[in-house]
Amino acid sequence: MYAFEIDRPATLADALKALGAEEAQALGGGQTLIPALKARLASPARLVALSGVAEIKGIRTGENGALCIGGGTCHADVAAGAGAYPALAALAARIGDPAVRNRGTIGGSLANNDPSACYPAAVLGSGAVVVTTNRQIAADDFFEGMFTTTLEDSEIITEVRFPVPEVASYQKFEQPASRFALVGVFVAKYAGGVRVAVTGASEEGVFRWSEAEAALSGDFSPGAIEGLRLSGAGMISDLHGSGDYRAHLVAVMTRRAVAAAR
Amino acid sequence: MPRDGGIGASTKRREDIRFLTGNGNYTDDINLRGQAYVHFLRSDVAHGRLRKVDASAAEAMPGVLRVFTGEDFVEIGGIPCGWQVTDRFGEVMQEPKHPVLAHGKVRHVGDPIAAVVAETRAQARDAAEAIVLDIEELPAVVDMKAALEDGAPKVHDDLTSNLCYDWGFVEENKAAVDEAFGKAAHVTTLELVNNRLIANPMEPRVAVADYNRSTGDYTLYTTSQNPHVIRLLMGAFVLGIPEHKLRVVAPDVGGGFGSKIFHYAEEAFCTFAAKALNRPVKWTSSRSEAFMSDAHGRDHVTRIELALDADNNFTALRTETHANMGAYLSTFAPSIPTWLHGTLMAGNYKTPLIYVNVRAVFTNTVPVDAYRGAGRPEATYQLERVIDKAARELGVDPIALRRQNFITEFPYATPVAVEYDTGDYHATMDKLEEIADLAGFAARRKESEARGRLRGLGVNCYIEACGIAPSNLVGQLGARAGLYESATVRVNATGGITVMTGSHSHGQGHETSFAQVISEMIGIDADQVEIVHGDTANSPMGMGTYGSRSLAVGGSAMVRATEKIINKARKIAAHLMEAAEGDIELKDGRFAVAGTDKSVAWGDVTLAAYVPHNYPLADLEPGLEETAFYDPSNFTYPAGAYACEVEVDPDTGRVTIERFAAADDFGNVVNPMIVSGQVHGGIGQGIGQALLEACAYDEQGQLLTGSYMDYAMPRAGDLPFYQVDHSCQTPCTHNPLGVKGCGEAGAIGSPPSVVNAVVDALRSAGHDITHIDMPLSPSRVWQAMQS
């Protein structure tokens, strides 16, 4: 770790002001950034810790019954408090380990957009809205590939609004070492159709599997997507699995998510 | 019923009180006044010519005391190798230089190039980034077979090739073995990889060195399994410090698994720099450094052939192995694929003819050396896999095929130069069949299949050689050290006992189990006995802990010293009671005159030894302290039978261990609870190797598994509850406790049964699969199912 300055604002306004400083970087729960700092892979001159900003924490019910989660809410609080959206609560309960879940935040995870993280699948699979200090961003517009989002510098995720589906499930197949998603599939059935979002698999980061969505919107059963498969091209290929293996797992996990959807 | 705290009692581990309450004293807990910190700048290329190391900017950085480079060590001895192997043509192995800091070339990612010593750890690290390197990158050799091809880049320019040695064992048997294969009714062949592992003890390596300018004494605190060995290797061969001026302390050590046997460059560096700077110097490995500087384990590529006659008797065995040495020879590296591997190839079977060929190869990777089991897991894995394959090819039951070929008469001289003193392989197999409920497997398979899972059963046997080792024998085999053990038993005036042992405990529970032995011998409470280890200043020259040797060799030394104590105490007691020495009996902590009601307590005798007012001073020295060195006459041969049941998810390839049973014969058992714990830990590491762990390099020699993000360690959820049993006991015939050693058995005995089980599961679904290389990760299993 290199030396850096740290601000600990208590309000969103102060946080934004602090982020205006040169070379300032927001620090959420630090579950990605702190290890990067320790390995000297990142060297921000100034960190702005968002953990003291109470107004971006907590879970509430929004318009049309949407489940609204503050960007600074840690995974453990989502696991305990998102009972209105059981699939989301279950996803949060299986991120990392207890230490990670009590520090890591939904806003931090989304802003980082790790291609193997769980939350991007839930946000995209739910068609959630990401609310920032500047604007409201539809999930379909938010993710722009591995570790890239539409967020601008000094823009803070204040809330994520999840429309609550009729049924949903997240099925994660863990990478054996990191226990991140080797493949994770989030399936959510809404009155208007089914959404299927896939994390861990693609070199482009989280994506929607539109063929599966179409098939499942007509017939929400595992059998509806039997035989449907993705190409391994463009899938991540590494020590833990080839692109073909990941493509295969996407189909398996999607079927299992449909079967398990509650 | 064992006596409370005596031999056979499951006494709780006294050391756990300090470990579990955070009161251990580990090397990183040691901070000396005025200490400086070292940071090693390590190579990020696998192979390169060091054209220039410019530290001038770094030396000017804040807090920097000095930057050392390979130039500073040109006049200093290199890191020595402790074993010289002679090849099949009678030539000694090629032995490269191993400088403390790289000089001329870097040879693996992680090879230390420079060392910055500064006032703080952060300053040292900052300055290391300011060192300017000019490295001409060279093509790396990673694959062992490619490394032996003509024209392959050479890891060491001054050697003739990347071949360390080409070993044949027993070379004289080769023609007879080949002939037996010619006559065989059936030959089963298997090619396999024993995957490279990284030990990953919970505590990374640490060294703190101190030099006293006024006395010329050095002290090194280090994370070692054998402080005396470090003192000898570093003192005599690297830095030229005589033993009486060098104290090496290995305090509480948080796991070793072999990786802390070896003498490492960082220890020598800190000791050297402490004198050069006249400051204590401390180094604490980061986890990332541990991945690329702790010696790795295993990494064999093997072709094994088993010949059988028409009645399914094993008639001959032939193997060809490539064994990776890495870029340099670590302390015991040459002995692992040879004397700790070839000598075990008979396994539990009476195969009359065996020939083992091992080619040890230098590559641009981290040095490879002993890791829990060290050579014996490699032997067991290939043998027990090829037997399983043979059973399948012949259509016979794999357990029956094993039983048919078991050695049943002891002592048994194998065709690979060792003599098993005792054993009963049918007994452990019988016990296994019982505790694993093998009869119930068919029903369990049916139940799994009803849930859409494939279920497989794998069984294997193992034998290992522990209690290393007879010094005269290993000397003939190339060891540059003796392998006895020592103990000093110091009885205090009021009867308490302090034992200074040369064995080292880094998780094994010696402080508890060794005290139980003394308690049993004298008949006093175990809490009257303190076991002290890990400091060359108070223990006699000892060889340390590895190869499951501590109780069998170190415990035997302690028994011998205690026998001397008892003999002397008996003389004192005889004097006190005015009786004949021959009439004195020791029982329950009292010396009694046989046939009378006269007796004196242990404490009366010990007090007399130190307050010798009424004492036979003309015939006997006062005091009660004895030292013994014990050199074993043979190895010990623990053996057993293991069974694993797995489920395979046919959609994903994911393997889960559903049941695991181990029936071991460790001879006599001092503390059954500790033994079970050792077996549990070993099986955990064995399952880790079989399902999860693999150290991987890319073709350029970059370490792909440099952190826990990619190196998969087993976790509690990956492991089942085990059924372990060690009630089958054929006591070792040649050591005083009749013990064999239990530390490595689990890691040796478990991988074959896991792989056998997965192959069985896949075949149950019609997949024509005979082998999958470890680790059996979901993607590998799925891939195998696709073909």
C-alpha cells in the first residue's frame, strides 16, 4: 500500500465535494480496492470513504412496490433485509464470506462491475434502475463490459431500485479457488416477460441471454430451454474452465434457476 | 484403560491453550530493539540475464540503510543441497550453484535479485521499486520433457543440460523386469501427472536475525521445522559461522508440511545483513511471496506398467518418471523422487521385480522439495491407480486383486531395497470394509442415481516409510547428514521434568504426547513434564521434524534418556532404602523394594540427587540429567486402506466427497485423539490435491496461480466427516515404543481413492474413462465426459 489521504464524509454532499479533489477515488466497502491497494496495483492520492454516509444505506419499498436498496448497504444487510425479494436476499447471502458481506456494498460491487460478481446479474436480470447523484440509469444501459460502467468520475450510486418479480432465482456455480461465480445466472419472471442475466461467463461482462428469455417468456419451464445453448466463443477461458464449459454451464444454471425460481 | 495422561490416553493438547487464545509466540511476534526491515525485489520474469542492477536511486530513498545485490554475495557460499544422488551410470547428479541473491541470471519468477534494508517495511518496499533493472529476457523452460530436448534453453549455463540425474532403481533388476514383461499374461499401462502443489502453511515464512558485535554471536529466529539443520547448513556452508557462535530458534511455527524443512536464502540474507549493518534485520513473507518462494511439492509425470500372470498375480512393475526440481536444488529435493519414492514402489504387494526410472529436471520454476508425504504419495498414487485400472481391464474386483497380491509374511524384503518389519494388510482392509460400510454402497449408489447424481466408490491401500532414518544407510544413499534424533531429560530437584528434544512441533502436539510417554514411564502426572524444543541453545543437536519421524525417532531418544534417568534414580533409591539395586521397582511414581512395604517417592529421589547429603557420592555423580541420541535401525512402515465415495453432478462435472474412511496401522498409539487429528489433516490435504489444488505456470514461466483467487485450497465445506480407525496395530519391532508415525499417512493414502471413485462414478454412467489427471476440477471432469 502506498500512502494516501482519506476523507470520511458524513453526507452525500460532502462526499461529492471531496470527490471533486484531484486524484480522489471513492471507497465503498473496499473489498476490491483495498486488496488492490495492498498489492500496490492502485495508487490513488486520496480516498473518499462512503461508509459514513448514512443517507445511502438501508432498504425501503419504493413506487410500485420496488425494493430500493441504498448504494452503501452491505451484503449482509441485503441478505437480512430484502425479504420482499427472496432471490436477491439469497444472492447477497452467498457473496464471499461473512467478513466480505459485512463490508462490501451493492454500490461498490456495481461500480466495480467485476465480470464474475453476483450483483450485476441481479440488477440486469431484474431490469433494476441504478440511481446516482446525477441521474437514473436503466440496468440495460449501466454495464459496459468488464470493469466498465456508464458511471462518470465523481458519480456515486445512491440507490438501486429492483422491481420485484413474480418468481426469481440466482444459481451460482463457484470458481473453485476464488468462489466468485464461474458462471452465475439470474432468472426473473415478470408479468411482461422473463429476464435472464449471466455473470462470470462472458469476456464482455454481465449479459442477457435473449434466446432463453424469449423461450421462457412463452413457457416458464426448464424444458422450454432444453437444447438451447450458447457458443463458447467470446466466453472467458482460463485455468478454471474453457469458454465451451462456461457456455455449457450457462444453460445448466439457467435451467436450474427456472426450476428453483420462487 | 490407559492411565490418565499416559500412553493411550486422548489427552487434550496443552499447546492449544496458547494457540487458541492468541498467546502463541511466532517468529513474526519477535521484534528486537533497533530492528530494520528487508524487502526482497524478486524477478518477474522466469528466465533472464541480469545485465544491470542499479540501486543508486534506491539507496538514496528515505530510511534506506543499504541495498544488497548478488554482487555482495559473490564471495559467500551458496545455498547448499543436503543430498547427492548418484545416477544409473554411476555419475553424481548435476548440482548447480544457488546464490543467496541472483547473480548473472534470474531463473524463476520470484528469484530474489536485490534486498533493501530500511528503517520500516514500507520504506524498504518503496525503495525496491526505485531499483532499476536491465534484464535480457531469455526463453524459459517449463515443461520437463521439453527441457530435456536438444537445444532447449539451459536453466544453468554451466551445466551440460537441464538433466539433474537419470536414476535407475534397482538398475541390476532392469533386464529381469523387462523379461518378466515379455512373459506377462496381461500388462496394464497408465500415464499420469502428480500435480504440483504449494504447501500454504497458515503462517508464512519469517526470519529475524541479530548479531552481537561485542561477543560475535549470531541469533536467527526463523520459521523452521529443524533449527539445528538450519544452523549447520547456513553456518557451515553459507556464512562460515561456527555452531557455537550461532543460535537458531524456531519458536511456535504455524504449520510446515515440509516447506519449512529447507534452508532458504532469506534466512541467510537476514543473518548476513544483521552483521553487515550491525542491526537486527527482519523479513516477513507476504502471502504472494510465499507462492513464489516457498518450495513447491510433487510435480511428477509418470508412465507406470504393471505385469500380471494368468492368475492375476503381479509379476513385475516398471515406471518412468520425470520429476521437476525447479530452478535450483532445494535442501532435500534430489532425495524425494528417488529414495523416498522408488523404495516405496512395492507398496503392500509381493511384486517380485520392480524397476523405477526417474529423470530429475531443472526448469524455470520455483524449486520443488518435500511436501507432506514427499515421494511416498507419488509412489502410492501411481501404484494404486494402475492396480485399479488392471482390475477393471481384467474384470476382477479391485479389492480382491489387492488382497490376492498382499504381502502376508514379515519381515519382508522388497525388491526395492527396504525391509518391512511388520504389518497386516488384510486386517486394515477388513477394518476398512467394516467402517466404510462397503456392503451398503450399492444402495447408496441407487439413492444417488435417483437424485440424478453419479456415485462412485474408490479404494486403495498405501504403505509408507517413516521414522527416517538409519544414518549409515542414508549416508550410502547420498544424504549429507545423519538422521538420528536427540533428547535431554532434565529432572529438577522437586521432581518435575524438562525434556529438551531435537524434534520440533509445528502443529503435531508433541508437547502433549511426548509428556504422556514420560508420564507412563515414570508414573508421574503428565503436567509434571515440560517439553522444550526449537532452540539450538538448549536442545542437543537434533535433526527436526519431517517424514513422520518425531515419535518414532525423537520419542525413542527421549525414551532412551529416560531409561538412563530411571536407572540412575534406582541406584539413588536403593541407597536411600539401603536395599540392593536389583530389588528396586518403579511403579506409579514410587521406588519400592520388591517384596517389602518399603518405598520412596519419585520426589524424594530427585531431591536427593540435587541435595546429596545422604547419597552414594563415591559411586554416583549428583544431579539427574541425561542425554540420548537414537539412530533407528530401520524405517517404520505405517500402512492402511482407504475408501472414498463421491458423487458427480453429470451436468457440471462437480465432484463432492460423500464418505471417506481410513483404516490405518500406526503400530502403538500414544494419543489417539492427536493421531486422528493428524489423519484428518492429511486427508484434507490429500483431497485438496485430488480435487482442488494445482500450481500452474504458463509457457513463459509466469505463475498463473499466484494467489488464492486461482490456487484452490480445500475448505471445511469441501470435506466430509471422516471415519478413521487405528485399532489395527502391528507394533514396530525395532523402536522402544513400537510406534510407526502418522503425520503423512492421510496425505499419502487419500488421493488414489478419490480418483478411483470418480472414475468409477463416470463409468457407472457408461463413460469409457480410465483416468483423469488431478485435480479433478469440475471443468476437467466435464471435459472428460465430453469425449
